Amino acid sequence: MSHFSNIKTKIRNLTSLKAALDDLGIDWKSGPSKVRGYQGQTLTADVVVEQNNSYDIGFSWNGSEYELVADLQYWQQPLTVDGFLRKVSQRYAYHTVVNEASKQGFEISEQQKQEDGSIRLVVQRWSA
């Protein structure tokens, strides 16, 4: 019986996911790599965050999004699972918006972190 939990996310872009983890100072390795779980069980994931207790966290493509996969009983991060996903999702959204805006010819002209933790971006594009 598997002890792994799969938690749905809205993460669909691997490059933005990796950039988000970098922003948060989280060491990760690119997959496909094994996520270590209970009693030597493993799953394959596209991104793996190794924990000191030998139970890993992974992000695995399910066909439509990257799910967080982990044995939650052995979660060893400073944040709760929800807190971790909130932080990763915010940085992921930031990178996705910046990348898409850039593809459409926009530049970031202003960026402010708000008191509630949100980020305010102002983008502009010059037209001839």
C-alpha cells in the first residue's frame, strides 16, 4: 500500500516551477528522478526536493498539471504543506506572468510587494 499523497496544483509550466523553487531558496534536482518514500517505496517525478530524513517531495506531471507527491507523514519543511504550496504557487504565478508578458512585448515598469504579501506588477509596451 502506497503512503504517497498526490496533491493537485495549478502548475503547468516546468520552467516557471523551477524558477519559483530557486526564488524560495529550495534545493531541487531535475528529473526524471526518484522520490523516496515509506519503506523504500519510490515514485518518479520531474522535480525532486530531497529532505534530510530520506523522504522526498516531488512534482510529477499527471497529464494536465504538476502534482505535489510526498509521504506527508514525513514532511520536513519549515512551512506546512499548504504554506509551502502557497509560496511556490505565488512565485510560479509571478514567473508565468512575467514570461507571458515578455512574449507579448511587455516590460515590467514597476514591481511592489504589498503588505498582504501579494505582488503588484505594472507592465508596459511601447508601440510605434
